[in-house]
Amino acid sequence: MREVQIGSNEAGQRLDKFLKKYLKEAGSGFLYKMLRKKNITRNGRRAEGSEILEEGDVVKFFLAEETLEKFRVKEPAGFVGACHGGPEPSILYEDANILLADKPAGMLTQKAAPEDYSLNEWLLDYLIGSGKVTKEELRAFRPSVCNRLDRNTSGLVICGKSLAGSRKMSELLKGHGLKKYYRALAAGEMAEDGIVESWLVKDQKTNKVWIGESDPDRPDAARIRTGYRVLDASGGASYLEVELFTGKSHQIRAQMAALGHPLLGDGKYGDTRMNGRLRREGVHAQLLHAFCLEFPALSGPFQELSGRRFTAPEPEIFGRVKRVFGLQSS
């Protein structure tokens, strides 16, 4: 017999959902059969699986150890010792529920292939290595990133350390309760601030998006909205602060290109001639940085974040390129 006491990261979900995570290789039919036969119980009583778990509940498994281990994932992916080269993320803020990481350009937010080492794996490495989570706890809940940045976009990423933190951050991101600001360097000298609205459609095969002014009457089309403020313009380039009102794949990169001001270094949407010039300065990707997050008024376990503003320092390459064009820092 094995006994599992429900903690804060497991509470709030249905029992059957928890069981599917705990015994990941077991089929739903097997789990419901074990519930009916009282081989799996909640607080000593028979359960159907639809019950919402509460902190302190006890789930007992009256199953052989061989059976339990057969249905367990042998080793969670992403643990101390994983291979990684390149700059490490830095931690800008951390509490019991979330962590704000400054992701370097070149690092994936989430892995695209089994061998990738992404910010997600780094997060697990950090939490396990610092003793803030155990490998056993990862079987029921896996801390992970809450928002994504392109591989070559640097800056602030929100990571959920707890189930409550992940849920709250997802709620804020979906409800646009967070204000997100980016710093960018674009081709051409822009004279005025503005807000641009358009339609976006993504081509999954080419991993590129199409931007249009009118509704393309496609079910996968998304209405997007971006604001920008000109911090400086000089030498044929502009230094911008960009606010995302919506958050879609390649939104800033594609919208700025559609305006005739592609981001410097952007190989997908950018200016080939100018990008060639910038390679001598070590620029090989879009100069886009997730600079700032502003949280709305919050209460309860998230009171510490209420109304706070967090910033990630611009990468060194920004300063170097600004000097090339004679752009002033904000």
C-alpha cells in the first residue's frame, strides 16, 4: 500500500486528473476500475474520480509496488546535470509561487526537440538544485514557463513555481491584466508614436506570419494590436519601446515590418542590406528585448506583486548598435 498526502500543488484539481499525472502510463479505464474496487481511495473512502482534492487529503493506493512503478514515469525530463551551453538566465524576482527570469537570446523558452535544453529545463535544474522542489514532487506538478518568447528574443519570462502561481499568471496573461513592454531597434527613422491594429495569420509550415489590414475571413486569423513609442531616431534607425496589447507569435516583428520599419537583425522579416551591415557588429538575430512587466492590483498570496513593475536590463548588443547609429539611451 502507498499513501500520498495532497499538498498545495495538487489541491484544487479533480482526483482523476491527479491520478493520471501520478500514474501517467495507466489508462483511464484501469484507474476508474481501481476506484470502483476501492483499490484507490480518498480519505479512506471510495471515490468516483470527480472529487476536487483539498490540501491534506490522503490518497491511498492498494496496489503492488511493481504495478505502481510500471505505471510511473521513470525519470522526469529536465533535472540537474542536463547539458547546456551559452549564457545562463538570471533571476529578477522569486517568491513561493512565481519566478521572473531574464532569458538570454538564443535560448528556447520551451523545447522544440527532445534533445533541446530550454528555459523550462533550466527552471527545473534551478529548483531541484536549490532544494526547492524534489524529483518526486515533479510527478504531480511540474513548474514551467507561463509565457513564451522567440528563441532569439531576450528578456522577461514568467515561470510558475506552484499550481496556484501558474493558474494566476495564466489568468492575467489571458485577461490582459499584465502590461508588457519591449525594447526594439528598427530600420528607418520613425517620427511619431502610434498604435497599429491588423490581422495575423500564421503559416505553420514556414513558421512565418502574414499581416493584413482587413479580416482575411479565415478561422485562424487573429486581431492584433501593438503600441509603440519612439525613444530616439537617428542615422537611419529607431530606438523603440513597444507595448503588446495582444500577444501572438512574431507579432511585433511582423507588424513593424508591415509598417516599413523591420527590426534590425531580423532574418525572417528584416532588411537584408542593413542586416548585412550589422553582422560586423555581431548582430545575428532580431534586436528585440522583453524589457518590462507591470502587474495590476492583486490580493491574497499575490499581494507582494500588486502594482509592481519589473525590468530586465537591455543586452550589451543593444548599446553597441545604438552607438553605431548615434541613438541615445532612454
